[in-house]
Amino acid sequence: MQKADLQPANGESPDRVAVDQKTIRINDGQYWLYADVNPQTNRILHSRLFPTYTIPIAGEFLAELGEKHNLADAVFLVGDVDDLIGGLRKEGLSYRIQRHGFRNKIERVFRGVERRTSSFSNCFSHVAPSTAKSWLQAHAVWWNHA
């Protein structure tokens, strides 16, 4: 899996993007899974695991997303998350704070990750962060094809 460097396919042009982050435990540490979903198709556009969360990291994640997809007309649906809002501003992207509606699509993705990791006791134990990253990327590809 690691050699495949799995990520969802490129080239979408969504008019809305639901974006959020989720804390993932790996051994005794916390990591942050950033993910974007096209709420009209329920497809994951991009996901990435980071060892921390900051405005520059959110900006990096969003810049990667912009390299993969045409986001010129997209409005990002985000909860009241300071680093994501700061990253969206930094990248000059349009956003709207929304707690329900289309933004719930990203919550479904995170619930799916939680269900799939329940065999790990909601924590990736005894694995390297790179292994968790590969598993999460493979999950995103599977999610889009399921």
C-alpha cells in the first residue's frame, strides 16, 4: 500500500466542498486527519494526516487540494474551526461556516473511519504513523469506489 501512494482521483470541479479535521490516535500520540468531501457526490477529494494542526498546515492541505482539483468557484463548508478558517483565508478561498446540511457529508466520512478503526480500539496501536497514513489513504480510495 505504501508504494501505491493511494489518493482519490484528481480533476473534479465541485461548487461546494465540505472540509474538516479529526483527531486520530496513533499509539500514545495524537494526529490530525484533514479531509475534504464533495457533498454532491459524497466522494473524498483529498485526505492527509498531520502530526499537529495549525493555520499553515491547513493552508498546506488546502493548497494540495487546489493542485488536484479546480476550486475556482467552490465554496468551502466548514465548522467553527480556527485553523481551517485561517487556512482558507490564507489560500484566498471562499468559505461559509455551516454546522448542518451539506457539511454533514464530511461527518459521515469521519464516522466511517471510526467504524473501520474500531478493531484498533479507535487507535492505531503498535504501528508507525506512515502505516496509519497508508491505511487512511486506502480507506479514502475504497470510500469513493464503494
